[in-house]
Amino acid sequence: MKALIHRGSHEIGGTLIELTSGESRILLDAGYPLFLGGKPIERDIARKPAKELLELGVLPPISGLYSWDVPGFDGIVISHAHLDHYGLLKHVHPDIPVYLSAGTKTLIDVTQTFNKAFNISDPYPINARLFEMYKPFSIGAFTVKPYLMDHSAFDAAAFEISAEGKTVIYSGDFRGHGRKPRCLPSFIRQATKHADVLFTEGTMLSRNDELTPSEEALENDIIAELKDKTGIALVQLSSQNIDRVVTFYKAARKLGRTFAVDGYTAYVLHRLHSLGNKIPHPSYSNLAVFYPFPQGGIFGNQLDPKYAMMFHPYKITKQQVEERQNKLVMVVRPSVKSYLERCNLTGGTYFYSLWKGYRDKKEQQLFDNWLKERGIHDVYMHTSGHARVADIKLLIDGLAPKNIVPIHTLTPDALSGYSDKAVTKDDGVAFEV
């Protein structure tokens, strides 16, 4: 068996790892990069034609992968629904099977649907093959076993891949401080020990001094922050970060406040709940749905025809937001500013619950300033979706692999300080497993 990191050995995001065994080729993740030329990648880059993306390095030169080539892969295995792990599927040959969990596929489908509705991008076909956690499946010469992991993406997976008597473990992105902290020790207990190679994410190796409270600790901090305060509580988060949605939902419930989500967030919760997941959704008693313009019309016209009425029993109007603002925790983003302007807010608290780096964007800065002008207090309330160094060490010690290759990190060499089995690899250089 051979391995080749196409991207990810010295950067965060854009992960692509190829494994070959005889005539079989598989790809672990097909990620869109977060950075280009050392700077955060601009949003409009994705609209460029494939030839330019190849020249820029957004698309690595991989034979047999893309839609204009003869298919040369037996399958692509996607760990979770973050663009830096699946964003290149747009360019993948549609005949190549893509293996992913039901939750991951649902989130990708929802993203494609709304991108089309808002004219962000056109949908693209995915030759999807659903897997179930803990149930092995075959791709060519490979046997793949997925494990549910705790991450800021719902239904994220790690994988154990075997062929030719060799075993590779790919952690995907994971953490031990989310809403599913048992996943990590369960994975360590069940996965094969002494694997030939462990590919482990190392995002936090360069941010070891960053505070990473648990989701439960965040919940308690939110309650403490709002306990004696009046005014609305606004929160900006990723609607697909279900752990964070649950954190704010639970805090709102304990505070006796209604949790108000926009139509997009409501749809995400509805779709995932429909899979049988026990998560908050619009039929919960203290959850309301608001429709900022133009979402109401777009949702009704371009989604399921039933969608316009689906959440009508749980709708909260602008007038009700104004009247009940002391009893609301409301999900917002810069695009709903015009809606909030018509709600006549009188002070309150604004929780920013995303990576701080996103606040440098112009649209975000305008939104932040608008909130400040209206006397709405700004509170940073966030924790990483990635593993603390202590959790990476726990993974290494528990699995005792023969070799450890750090990926999804800016500082791969830092892992050698935690294990003498750490080996740094470069992008584009194949090696024997």
C-alpha cells in the first residue's frame, strides 16, 4: 500500500490524501483550500474556470479525478461536511463513487440547495454511497470502517482503512470537548492498535495557548452572561454547527427565553431531525422561526413547495420580536441587518460564536459597527471544533501506531515533541505504508 498527501501536510484545510493498493485508488477527503498564497482565499475564486483553478493550485494536478479526465479512482471517502474537506467534489468526475454518512450528505444537499436559491453557485451531481458508522465497507481492494467522531460538523467520521495486511487510520477532524465527548475514547477503544500509519489532524498544534472550553462550559457562560440582563440576545454562529446550536438552545431554555432561528437554520435542523437525530427542531415549544427578507420568498418559491408553510405554526414576526426582545435568543448574521433594523431593538447582547478571523471581512465589520451604534454589547463566546493537543496525545497513546503523520496543520514538526513516531511528509511525495 502507498500513500500520497496531495494537500494538507503543511496547511489547515483543503485535505486530500490518496491511498493505492494494486490497481485500487481511493481518496480520503476532497477539500477546498482555506488559504491561497498564504492568505485566506477569496470567495469569488471558486467561480473561476477549472483551468485557472489548476494554475492557481486550488485544484491539485491529480490524474483520473476530475470531470474532464477518465475516472481513475475507485472511490472518495468524505469525513464530514466542511468545504475544506469536500469542496472539490464540484470538479470530481460524476462516475466516481463518493462515500459519506447520511448526515454529511444531508448537509451538503442543503448547502447546494441554498447556494442555488441565492445564486451563489449551481448544484453539482454526487455519486453518493451512504455508509453507517462502525459498519465496514469495501472499495476495490480496501476495507474501510468509519467511526463517529466529536467535531463541529455533524455526523463527522474517522476511518480505519486496510489492504494488503496494512492498516491506515485517518482521524478526520475531531475533538474531545464537544457535545459527544465519548466518541474519542470509544474510537480509541475500538480501533486497531499499532496501525502502520495514523494520519492525525493537528490544527491546534500551532494554537496550543488558545482557550478551548467545552460546549457545556459555554452553555454555563452564556447563562451567567444573560442571567441579570435585559434586551435581546443575538448570536452569530454556523447554522450547521449543531453542537453550538444546541448549546445556545439549552442556555435559552434554562433562561426562560425563546430560541429564534431563521428559516435556513430551521431547515437544517428539520432535515437532520428527519434522519432520526434527537436535536432541537421547529416543533420544540421554545423554538421560533423568523423569515428575514428575502429568505421567505426564496424558500417558498425555490425549495419544496410545502416549505413556505412548513414552519408557519412556529413563525415569529418582526412586531413580536420587538415586543418580546427581552425574552429572545436570536440567531443572526450580517445579511439580516435590514430585518433587525425594522425590529426596533433597544440594547441587548450580541454573542459572536465563530472563529475570530472571520471578523476581518468588510461585511462583518459593518454589521459589528451597526450593533455597537445601537448599544448592543459584544461578547465573544466560542470554542474550537478541533482537538486540543492533549486529545491528540490521548489518541496517539491509545492507538500506539507505528508511524504518525500530522496533517491539517501549519506546524507538523511540532508533533515530534509529543511522540518519537511522528514523521513529517510533504505534499505530492508518495511513500510506502
